[in-house]
Amino acid sequence: MKMKKTMFRGALILVFLLIPVVAISQGMVQGTITDNNGLPVPGANIVVKGTTNGTTSDFDGIYEISIDGFPSTLVFSSLGYSTREIQVSSASTLDVILEESVMGLDEVVVSGLASSVKRRNLANAVATVSAAELAGVTPPKTLDGALAGKFTGAVVNANSGAPGGGMSIKFRGVTSINGNSQPLYIVDGVYVDNSSISSGGLNAVSQASGGGNPSSQDNATNRIADINPDDIANIEILKGASAAAIYGSRGAAGVVIITTKKGQAGKTKVNLTQGFGFNQVIRLQGQRNWSEALAESEFGEGALYAAALSSGRLRDYEEEIFGEEGLISNTNLSASGGNDKTTFFAGITNNDEDGIVKNTGYKKTSFRLNVEHNFNTNIKLSLNSNYISSVADRGFFNNDNSGTTIGVALTSTRPWDYLLPDANGNYPDHPNNSSNPLQTRDLMTNSERVNRFILGGSLDVNLYSKQNSNLKLVTRAGVDSYNMEAKVIFPKELQFQRPDQGGVNGVSAITNTNNKNANYSAFLVHNYFTDNDLSFNTQVGATNEHFSRNTVSVVASDLIASETNVDQGANQNVNQNRLEQEDMGFFVQETVNYQDKLIGTLGLRGDKSTNNGDINKFFYYPKASIAANLNNFGFWGDGSFMNRLKLRAAYGEAGTFAAFGSLYTVYQSTLVDGNVGIVVPLTQGNPEISPERQKELEIGFDMGILDERLGLELTWYQKRVDDLLLLANTEPSTGFSTKWENAGELENTGVEIALNASIVNKENFSWDATLNWWKNTSEMVRMDIPAYNTGGFGTGLGTFRIEEGKSVTQIVGTNVDGDLVQLGDAEPDFQTSLFNNINYKNFSLSFLWHWKKGGDNVNLTKLLSDFGGTSADYDEISLDPGGTIPNGVYRVNNGIFAGNATPFVEDASYLRLREIGLYYKVPSKHLTDWFGDVISDVKVGFSGNNIINIFDYNSYDPEVSNFGGNGLSTGVEVTPFPSSKRYMMHISVQF
Amino acid sequence: MKIIKAIRILMVVISFVLVSCELDGGESLNGASTSSISDDISRGELTQAVSGVLSDMRVGLSTHNDVKSIFGREYYYFTSSDPRYEGDVVVGNLDNNTFYVTTPWGARYATVKNINLILEGLDNTTADFSAAEIAGARGVLNTLKAYELLMLSDNQHDNGIRVDVSDSENLGAFLDRSAALSSIAGLLDSAAGELGSAGDSFAFGLSSGYSGFDTPQTFLQFNRALMARVSAYQGDYTTTLAALNASFFDLAGDLDGGIYHTFSLSGQDIANPLFIALNQTANVRVAHSSFVTDVQDGDTRLEKVVERDEPREATGLVGTHDVALYGSNVDNIPVLRNEELILLYAEANMQTNPGEAVAALDVLRTAAGLPAYTGTTTPAALEDEILYNRRYSLFGEGHRWIDMRRFGRLSDLPNDRSTDNVPSAIPVPANENK
């Protein structure tokens, strides 16, 4: 092809030379081709329609084409972008913006550990999120939060609104009940840690997990929040084992594969983006409709109410605490450039965000340098480096058993309570609670400080390359290393720290975590093509991963003066927790492509790990898939409305490891009268424990019609997870409460539909839309142990229950008759999202609606406010079926005291305008007029996040989780940090 | 051709992976495995393992004591964070899968497990323990095990407890109250035998809560004191008197003399879970109103409660007095005190030797600032007087509910709300699959 084109071009030039005057309307058209973000598109094809006259754009996206006769139509196309046709009537300058293709048919998608495949040949429903979709509309709070609603098959849930994140993501239903259910994150080939590490000292004060659930209620950040969304070029999501089998025993919960931006050869481009904005609480619960009479009847404090009223001292403390407008500033400076040998991308981002509660906030600085160097045409080295420094101040929220968290304290706070400090900063004691929430907010510290390096390198060597075969060696190494220092300080001035109030005279805690993941892999990739377009791709390789973590926490109490060093106290409590794991595996895969008509793949991953009972036993994870592009069989002609129809089926298996240490029954240390002692743990280990195994079958079809202006993807999947890791209840008289067992099987079945449309595609006006719809249902198909409750506060308040034949995410509780019944299900009935991107001239408007229909929460915030007599809806009557008892009384007397959990299980549906962004791109000719060649691109705009939220849920936000992200327990609410909406304005300048 | 070549390379790589890369590692990094004790306990480990037992005996103590004290209408526990103490527990509607049932049960059996692992380790040990040292360790451990089992049986009563739980895979049958008490008495007797052949000292240390009871001879006095309690519960007063005789029972001695749980704030130690400062609002232990109204004039034992600045109300229940048994969060909590032994002595003599019973009671009355007992000495009258003194002498130590139950008087306990009720036993946790 290339030869022919060059020859033809040569011929054309000859013609031009010979008859320059014949064609009167002949002329040159030139300009720059850029993408939505104003970045140049190099290597784009420009062809005069109906001819073979064509050219390509250079590194800076600049093209020049001579036209024989006007008017002519120019066709602009490039891999991964929608093709555009523009009529030209005279020789002129024509700058063209190519939209990234809605269908993304030509983008390449991961298919093996060392190979990728064009989307049109892909047999799996792999979702991709581009840079523009991820952060192009509005800057996301965190990377994982930015995924909500952008593709099918996921439940993305924020655990709290505290700055710095805390998210849970589940692909295609619950994949593990007591094992890890959060996806694996791979950034440029590096296994990136996403742990949530609780800070010492919080539970010591809140006593949240004293007598009740052992899960973490401390609301720690999950560490994927460190990754800077601005650096990301592309995210691919493997939602289940059929695609994620290549990641073996770590793939069952899905894999999020993140690729960061690379440099473009050519002129060095510098881009500066600045965003300003603010946070605001989405919804406040409001106040009970207080009056002197009500204050008297409820608390006998009518006189205090009247006094406060007359002196203007009535105060809405919810507003006082959550009513801040936290400022946000995002600065991003990036540079990209290089030559044909070496390219680089460098970026520095600084995010600074205040929370909606005073003294909370998040600061992050991320520096990235990605370099690629071609030694020659056969050897390519690339190096990706990222340094992140972040600080999150997260306040003190969620459940407690001591009346100390700000959230719980608010439930007992009445408007006439006077809690403000005097001129010297002395806070009054709360007259109705053991802590003064304003004092706690102002004086306590709960911060997480992270320093993190992520380094990844790869070396690709073409070992040989012949006419019809080639062999490539791909080697990769990656390290993710971070140190996190979590500081928790409760000064002795706090009401609940004072010894006369039963306090311990101040608590200061340091929790230091060192985490290092390292992974190495080497692959041989062999391609072989036959003359009749049959191609074989063979890859074989070995992988090795190391995971190491060491957390040491020191909690000091009875502090000296106002010192906070942990040695400056009477008592120190030290804890250390280590994790060391090494996995080793191999991977082989064969893909056969017959003329892009039939594409079949077979693969096998074998994994062994020090986390298994037999550390040198291999666990094998096979995969197989086939795709048939019916449109390439010639059943219908080129002119048909059907441009593309692909049938696909994929099967794969993947695993989830047992939690580290679950093989062993390990003594815990204790102290009595100065003597160290050892005591049995709650959970009995099981030396026989093995990884869970997920088997997923996925079938579907993709079609494109009407010149690919309408695309449809439909996928049905069924995944069964066998050998489920269950923290089974044991007879407690064994001395243990629970024991690890491989003891059950669950099944998720679901449907995912994605409809893409290019509704309008004119030169000055384009409108693309994507409609996603997805649904999952789950069932516990087998249980080898008795049903058990998990992730809640017992059947009187609503709890999850793992029970054969029932939905895995069912919420049960005792009803008004005292019978244990299913009261709800955390699984949504369905979710749907609608993304629109409208470009008119230099304006672009994008917005994303996300509707989650159904799915229930356990809401206990209102109940705690009822006990404090402060619920906003205390006197309303909407819960009592008899229509006589006020809600506050009903929840207490007819709810918890009657053993009736019904009022606490609530529908958590929502409809949100997740993201909206309106941008104006200053026309380049103005820029040239104003700045000459210095500034090539200027964009300004407004955007917002969660601006519109519609829900009936009776609290701050149906997206909430008292118990953090893992397992089933999302959706249990106890006085959380409320979530917020964000308003931003932006300016972006390219030099 | 090429495919064959590729396959050949593939074989080479796979065999490379399979053959040359053996993993090593795979250890429990975060603590000693339980088998390290049960397979062969060493001298150094013995003290640590016994300390573990003493420490674990305190776990769940507040839940255990609060539930019993609420049942006995000694005090209420109101906490803003968990309404079930003023709900389920006062109403007497106990869910068999909620913490107030499962925590005390699980904590006591965890201690029993700790003990059983050491007993197993003592059978298997290769360390240079003498026979006397092993007998001493067994005597102490079996005595403590009997105490833990008694705590369980006190709660579950005729719902039953398992006594033989040494094999997790093969748990023993449920024993009702009377069978459990016989079994516990048997365990105490055999422990007494072991202590008798334990020489003059133990091979391990005990906490300061056992000071005065830290040799085989003196620990035996604790063993016998427990036997006195168990036999009184059995109604076998002859044995009670014999056991008291061999115990540290002392009519002239310090009423507070005895064995205690100790607490501190250092390191992994725990604070006294029953301490709450006075006049708190969020979490309070407030005396039942009858404790104040039923007291005899001048009884200084009323000082165990202190009137609050403001009453604390909780859904229809009102507390006007804070429980003030403990002055700080490191105060000791009694396991067994001489004061109880004096009461057991009075009880054991109530029918057979009323004069001796009155003499014992007068020791306590005098100490409490009351005049000597002048009422009739019929068993019924003395029973009333004993129960009065047990109520005030042992207030907040978890006795009243058990006392009222064994004397058939549970229905005498007051219920402040129409919904309230005093149950006769705590259910067996659901997970026991009884």
C-alpha cells in the first residue's frame, strides 16, 4: 500500500509540474489538526474524497495538501478519532479538531499480559475511559471516584465525604464476601497498592469496634487516591475473570489498567491549567422544629430555649459544622515533546482542597516524568516515574461507643446549647453530651501524610523481524513504594479527655506504614502471518510479584503538657502488623486471527504464592474467547446500513487470595500488671485455606449502523465464585468466634448495554451521546456452613446475611412481628448513565447523568438523632403505618425497642448530575493576534461535580459506608462526614 | 515451522519457571502460632501464657457485669451510642446473636481455650519442669478454668454450658445448671489435689491481684473459697463450711481481702471497664432507684452510689445516683472477697446454726455502721437479712440476680416500665447450634 501511495504521489507531482496552469481552481489547503484537548494529532490522514490524493500530518499536527479543483471535500481521519469530512471551496487555512471516536473501534485494548488487540477484534467487553472522559469534564476528587457512571457493570460508592477519598468499587456484583473485593490497579505495568490503613488512636477514643463488629470504622483513605487523574491517558477495565484471567490469583475482583500520558515527538508543548472552586455540602438534615414548649416537653429546658432565643443565641450546629464552603485550587503544568529517538512527558500537579468541615482538607502534589527512548528501531526503553506527596485531614466521624465523634455529638446537640469558645479559647462543656463537637473539630487532628514513589520501566526488544513473522522480548519491572504517617491527636483540653470527665488526659498516636510492591515480568511475543491473512500471536512469559508492608502504631495517653510526641505521655500502646507475600506465575496465550473475521484466543496462567497453604503448588487459571466479525464475511455489501456486527464469547477463571495470615492461628499479645501475656485471637486460622476461584462466561454482540453513527454493545455474563472464602462463625465455646473456610459458591448474572450515538456531526456543531444501562443479580448458590450475619449491627437494626438461595447482598432484620425476614438488598435494581458531549463552534458542553435505581442502605444516623431528640423529622408522621406515631418515637419505640428493624432499611436510589463542564476555546486567530506564536491554545470554562442530586434517602447521601470499602458492608450509615458538591472554574493555556 | 519454534521457546520458558523458581517464606509474621504453646511449652512461655489467661479473664467483663447488674436491678447502664442496654436488656428480650449474649460467652470461652492450650502444652512439654511445677501450673489453671465456667453457668443457668471444650472439632455436651455445678466442683477438687502436690512455689508469676495467694498453699485458699461459692449455689452447705474453713475466710479480717483483676493504662493493658466519672451524660451507670429507697437508715454501703447533679433519663428510666464503686480507670475489680465468704458463712449456718449466722452478719452490719441484727432468727427471716446484706455488700459485683434466682425470688425484682421483665437465664448464643 505504502509503495503504491508514494508512487501515486510522485505521479501527481509530475502532473502538477507539467500542467500548472491548466487547473485554474487549483490551490493549497493547510492547517493544524488537534484533538478535543487542543493537543496536536500527528500522523492523521488527509485525503481528497473520491481521489487517491492524500497526505499525513506531521508531529505538530500540521498538514498541507494541494487540491486540483474546488470545491472539494477533504476527509480527515486518524486512529482512535472520528473521521470528519469538510468541504473546501478555495485555497485556505483550515484548522481541524478531530473528536476522539465515540466507538473507539481502532483503539487498542489489552488482551494478554504482553499484547493488545484492536477493539473491533476484541472478544471481551473491556471498558475504557479516556483522559477526556476521566477528567476532561470536571476535575475529579479522586481517580476512583471519577469512574462512577462512566461505563457499565460497576458499583462505585463513596464511603464518606471526607477530603482525600475513600471509595469502594465493585465490578459485576460482589465477587468475594470476606476476601478482597476491590479491583487490582495496574499503573503502567506496576501493581499499585490500594490499601485502606486505619490510623491508630481513633478507635482508642471512639471505641467503635469495642463490643461489636470487628471491621474498621475509622474511615481511612484507600491509597489509589494518590494517583493523579491529570496524568492519565487511558484506563481499561477488566470487569471479570473472562478478561482478567491473565492476572490469575489477583484478578477475580477485576483489574483497572491505567496508562499514563506519553510524550509526542515534535515541538515541545507546555500546558498550564488552573482551576478554582469550592465545595459545599449536598444536603443538610435540618433542625427539629423547636419551640419553647417543645424544648420544655422534650428536655425540660423551655426556659433555656427562651433565654437563648431572646439573646439571639439559638444556633444551627449542623450548619455550623458542615456549612463551610471549602476552597479548591488545582494547578497542573505539563510539558511534552521530544524527537524521533526520545520523547518525554513531564507534569506537576498541585491540588489543594478544603473540606466542608473546618480543619479538614486534602493537599496533593504529584510529579511525573515519562520518558521513552528508541535505541534503534529494535530496542525501545520506557521509564515512568511518579512522586506523590499528599496530606489528608479527615476529622472525626462515623460510629462510636463513647459519644465523642463529631457526628455522634451532633445528634445530642440542641440549638440552645452554647458551645462556642470564650475569648481565650476555652470551650464550655456540652451540657447534653460527653463531647463538644466544635471543640473536637477545632482541636483534634486526624491526618494522613503520604510520600510515594511509583516507578515502572519496560524494555522491548525486537529479536527478529521477517516478512511474515517477528519475535519480540518484552520485559517490565515496577516498584510502588510509599510511607504513610498518620497522626491522631486528641489534646487533653477536650471535654472527653479530661480526667474529671473520665478521660485519659490526652491521646497522641502515630501510625507509620511502609509499603513496597515490586513486580517483574518477561515475555516473548511471537507473531506469524500466513499469506492468506491468517495470523498467530503467541506469548509466553513469567511473572513475579513481591508485596511487603509494615505498619507500626504507637498510641500514647496521659500526655505531658501540650506535647504530642508519643514519648511525652504516661502510657504507650504499640502495635505492629507486617505482611510479606511473594507470588510467582507464568502465562501463555495463543491468539489466532483469520482475516479479521474470526479471532480466537486460548490462554493459561499459573500462579503460586507464599500466601497459600502449599506455597509451591500452582493454581491454574485458563481463558478462552472467540470473536466473529460478521461484517467481514461479505454477507452484506459496503452500502448496507449495517457497518459492523461482531458476535463474541469469552470464558475465563481468576482467583482471590485468602487474607494474609489466614493460614495461622496466631496469639495476640496482652499485658496484665506489667507482665506480657499471650491470648488466642477471635479468628481461628485454617492451614488448608486456598484461593477463591471465579469462573466467568460472557457473551455479547457489538454492532455499528448508519455509517457507524450508532453503536450498540450488549453483554450478558454469568460469573460463579467457588471455594468462597468465608469467615465462618464457629461455636464460640471453641474459644474462637470465626474460622476461615472455603465454604460456598455464589453467582452473579447480569446484562450490560451501551448505546453510542453521534447525533449531530457537522463542522460547527457536533453532539455525541452515550447511554449505558446495567443490572446485576446475585445468589448464594451453595453454602457448606450455616447462614450467618455480617457487616452490620445485628438483626434488630438490619444486617447483611449470607444465606443459601438468597441474594448475596440481602439485608435482613426482624420485622414488626419479630420474624427474621429480608428487608432489602444492597444490589441496585439497575443503573443507567447518560453522557452527552456537545460542541458548537468554540464551545463545548459535556454532562453526565447517573441514575442508580434501588439498592438499600441501613441508615442509623436518624436513630441516633432520635435518641438525642434532635432528628429533623422527629415530629413528622410518615413511618407509622397507623399514621399516628411521630417518626422519632416510632423509630425508637416501635423500631429498636420493639426489635423491628424495618424503619432502618431504606431505599438508596439516586439520580445525580455527576459531572458537567462548559468550555470555550479561544479561536486561534485571536491568539495569534494577541500573543503571536507564544500561546497556541487557550481554553476557559466552568464545571461542577454532583451539582444536582435527587434522592428520597433520609440522610446526607445514599452513597455512604460506615465500614469502609471492603466486603459487603457498604451502605451502613452512622453519622458520616457528609458528601459535597463542587463548583469549579478553569483556565487552560498551551504554549 | 515458526509455530513449532514458538512452542519450543514456550516449553523452555515454562520449564524454567517450574523448575528453578521455588518460593520460600510463608510464615505467620504477626505473632506466635497457638501450636507453639500446645505442642511444647517452655519455661519462659509458661509465665506469658498464664499472664495471657489472667489478662483474658478481664475481657468482656463490663458487658458481663452490666447485663447481670441490670437483670438484678442493681443499676442501669445508659449509653448514647447503644440503646440496647436500656432496651433489650431491661425488657428482658435478649437476641441470642447480639453482643450482650455473645460477648460474655465468647470471652469466657476464649480464656478457657487459653487454659486448655497450656494444659495441652504441659502434657507435651520437653522443658525441665519438675512434677511439682507441672502440678502447680495445672492446679492454678484448673481453678481459673472452674471460675470461668462458673461465670458462664451463672449466666446461662439451665440453658446449659459446655464444660469439655478442649477439642474444637468435638465439643462436649451442654450441661444444665446442676450438672455444670457438679462438674465445676469436681474440677475445683482435682485442682485442689494438684495444688497440694505443687511444692512451695510456682514456676510462673501471677499478677498483683493475687498477692497473698501466689504460692500453692495460698492459692489453694482461693480454690477453696471458690468451692464455697459453688457448693452454696448447689445448696450443699456442709461442703460450703468445710471449704470456707480451708479458704481465706476470716470473720475478723479485711472485708476487701481477696483476689482481684488489675488494670492499667500502659501498653496493651486495659483500663477498668466499669469506671465512669461522676455526672456524665453520654454514658452512665446509675443505681436503680430501689437501691436508694430500700436501704436501712445509716447503712454506709449506700456510699457506693453518689447523687447526680442532674438525673439522667433514658426512655422512661431515670437514674438519680451514679454508681461510684471505682474511683479511677485503674482501680481493681474483685474476683472474690472475704466479705462474700462471710456472707456465705452466714448462709451456710442459716438453718443449722442461726446464732453463728447472725454473728457473721453482724460483722458486716457493724462495718456498715448499722446496729447489730435484732430480728428473728428463723431461716426465712435470716434469708431476708442475708439477701439484704448480699445486696448492699456485693453491690455491682454481679451477685443479686443470681441470688434472687437461687432463692426463687426473681419476681420480687422491680420493673420500672410496663415492658420490662427479668429473665431467669441468658440464651445460648445462636452460633453454638445447640
